[in-house]
Amino acid sequence: MSSSEADFESMRLMALVLTLHYEEGLLQSQVATKLGLSSAKVNRLIKRGRELGMVQISVNSPFQPLFALERKFTQKWNLKNCLVVPAVTGNAETTLNQVGRGAGRVLSEAIRDGDTIAISGGKALSAVTENLSIDRAFDVNVVPMTGGMQGQHYTDVNHIATQLADKLGGRATLFHAPLHADTAEERDLLMSVRSVRGVLDIAREAAVAMVGIGSVVGPNATYYDAHPIPESERIKLIEGGVRGEFLGHLINSDGSLSDNELNSRLVALPPREAAHIPLTIGVASGSEKVGPIAAALNGGYINALVVDEPTAEAVLGNEVESA
């Protein structure tokens, strides 16, 4: 037999092995028995066939667009994790619950007994707590990263910390201070109180953080729930470059902190310190969160994200337009 004939037979055998294994679903051991070959030879032929590009595996499912978005976010912002969930058309509340449920899965997969979980307040974190489902209890401590808000019970950070700790089977450390002080001097005084410093010190050492990302544009802008200001002042914020809120801090499109004096009155962990927590998960949903999500990602404040599909597409589209 000539060398060309031998090559033909070798390639034919390789193609037959690949067909039996990939198209007919036979195990490598079954292919070996059927063709009278050793398992080692079958393994070598499959490996060589893949190296030669004779195998092309394609997965066709409705989840592929979601996976593609997750890859784009992970690559563009060097994220440790990204989960994009389907939206429910015309129902923002149900979509937020979907995002909350997904964020709960990401959280439960990340935490271990003995961990501290640092959190913010807000609607997104409330949705996480309401939709959280776990298989076992975790010995964890849940701690706020910001002061609380009067009159916002169900989205207040202390309430959410307590609820989340109960759901997980752990305990909560509460933060007995307001999110906003009346003056910068009052804020400095509050931050000097030992109990306040102690809570923030615990938060700094957290293994995992989960944070909502606030909006500053539109009728549902969550920032003004915590700090109501006149419409004229809101316009000035946007004209000054502010695009979102992170841990109560106003942030610009590149993620830098706004120099607006409102930031000087915050009783909260600075975003840059939260970014040092090993896994910091941002949770957000809705068109009004597009700019804020991009700002938080550009600032490097989060290294994981849970978001709905239309919002994810809009964030990527917004970044392309801004480039």
C-alpha cells in the first residue's frame, strides 16, 4: 500500500470514529469494540480529528444570546462573574424579581460558612432577599455598607440585612446611623463614633458584597428616595456629568466620584474601598439603570453583575456610542 493510500485509510478511519462518537452518540469504549480498536487508539484518533478541525460542535438554544452578552461583559470589564436573565416584557417588577432570583443564586454559590456579606439597601437588594431560595443554612454575618434611611423600611439596608441573614440562616450586624448627615461636619462626627467605625471595619473585611446601583435620571430615579432635592438641582447634577449612584455616592460616567457637596455628607463605605472586597456583585434592572451600571463598571467598583437582557444590551450599546 502506498503512503497516499495509507493516509487515505487513516483519515477515513478517523472520520468513522468521529462519526460514531459525535453523531451516533457511542462511547469511546463502544467505538473501540465496534471497530476492533484499542480504547487508546480511539482516543488518539478523536483528539487528532479535533486538532485537524474535523469536529465542529454547535449548541442551539434560547440561552445562547444571554451567554453571548455575559461573555461580552466579562471580557470588556474583566468580571469574575456575569449573569444575564430574560426580561418579562411590559412588567418591570417581575423582571426585577427575575434579576433578584438570579442574584440570589450567584450569592449562594459564592458564599461559604464563616463569610461576612456586605450589602447596600435599595429595591434590587430587597428583590434578592424576597426571591432567595437556598438548599442549606449558612453560618454567615450580613453587614450594611451604608447608614439607613428613615421612611424606607422595606428597602432600608438594616431591614434587608436582617431579612437576608434570616433567609441564609446567619446573623446580621446593624448600622445605627443615617445614610445622609445634614452637614459634612456632622458626617465626620458620625464617622468618628466607634460603633459606626466598627461596622464599616467589618464590611471592609467581607468576602462578598452585593450592591444595588442607583439611578439619577427619570421619574423612578432611586437616588432621590434617599435624598429628595428639587427638580432644578437634579438637572444641575446631570448637566454636571453625574450618571448614577453607588453606595449613596454620586458617580460620573467614567466612575469617578462627583465633586458635588452631597457626597461629603454620606455615612457609608467609600466605593473604592468596597471594590477591594474579593467579590462585589452589582444588581440592577431597568432602562434607567443603563448609565449607572456603565458608570459603576467603568469605575471598577464591581467585579460581578446580575442584570436583565434588555438592560445588558443597552449598556453595551451605550458604551459603543460613547467610545
